[in-house]
Amino acid sequence: MRGKVNSMSIRTPEGVTFSLLLAGPSTRFLAWLVDAACVNVALSVAATFLNLTSIISIQIGQAFYILGVFVLPIAYSIMLEWLWRGQTLGKRVLRLRVVDVQGLKLQFSQVAIRNLLRAIDNLPVGYMVGGISCLASRHCQRLGDLAANTIVVRYPRTKRPDLEKLLPEKYNSLLDHPNLVNALRRKITLLEASIALRAVMRRDEFEPEARVRLFGELARYFASLVRFPPETVAGLTDERYVTNVVQVLFSAGKRGKRDVRA
């Protein structure tokens, strides 16, 4: 059995390194228990309605219930992990998230594959195969994660970075459009926000060429998610635009006194 690690480091081509805290088998099992409870409640509600069909045919009601027992848990996980970007109710409670093993955006095919393989991970009972796989895997991956190229990470509560000290007296023009700011917050993942924050805080450590390339790529990506009015971003360098994005993601959102277009 290979040595276990509690975190996984990813390094971008521009030299930015960030760590992901891996979720252990016990934490993942607790999240699964929460999800299982939610599914059981849903099945109980469904059974109540299916009892009404027994008036017409008992066999039809039983067939739908048996189908629901197999389909609902998988549909529940696929739907929530896709809509909530790698989270189910259980993962939200335990502060866990499914992410791509390379830190890339999670694809629907990955969500589907890892959840369809739950049937194998659950063998023979109580996720025994999946548990053994997690213990044997260096990055605590069950078979579904290995097939989908995903990992489950945890993100404990942390204090917000003190951006006021890092970037004092900076007016953020993005805050003139609160609806667009909220849309941007919804679309940017925790991992993407972490990369941008690390880039801003370590920008003086990069070589000039790598610094320009890194902030250029980040700015283009964030601009593709939500398009602000041209007059809002006119004159902003890529680095200043990314800094504004980081401020709206991690700060309290107060406007500065003047617009510094670095």
C-alpha cells in the first residue's frame, strides 16, 4: 500500500503552486450518511405517492419503487454535484467538494462516471470496495474517482485575507454593478478563486514575462464568465482586472475612494 498524503499540490505553467486538502475516508463516509438520509426521505415521500397507484395496480407501484431505489441515489448525486459544482447536501455540510485531479473545471462526464460506478464501490455492502480503494489510493480515491479522474477535497473555514492592507486605497469599478458581481461570484469556483488570490499575493515573485502571461490568461477567463460594460473595464490592465475580481470575491465589497488603473 502506498503512503497516504493529506494534501495534493498542483503547479500551473506560470509557476503558481497551490495545495488541495484531501478528504479522508471517515469524512467522506459521514457525508455519504447525510446524503443517504436525504435519499431515504425522498424515497419515503415517493412511496407515499406510489401507494396511491396500488389502487390501480400493486405491481406497478412496486415496480416504480424498486426502480426508484436504484435510480434515485445516482440521480441525486449526479444532479447536485453538477449543479452545485461538485457538492451534494452531505458534502456541503462536511465542507467537501469533488474537483478534477488536475484542478481543471469539473465536466459533466466526470460527474456521471464517478456516480454510475457507485454500484461497484458499494459492493458488497456499505461501500466496502470504495472504502478499500480509498485506503489503498495515494489520494484517497474510490474506483469512481479513479475512473473519472477526480478527487474529493475539504476546505475548512478560514479567515478572509486582509486585502485592505495588501491593496489600500483602491477603488473597484466592478462594484458599480452588483448584479454582475453576484453572477461572477456564482460562476467562479473555489479553486479558481484560490488561484487568482495566490497570483495577486505572489505577483512580485514572478518573472515579468510570466507575470504578464499569467494575469492575461486569468483576466481573459474571468471576462468570459461575466461581461461588464466597456466603460467599467476600459483602461484596466489585466493585472488590475484580476485584482478587482479577487477583491469582490474575498473582501466585504466596499467601494474605494478612487479608481487606480494600474
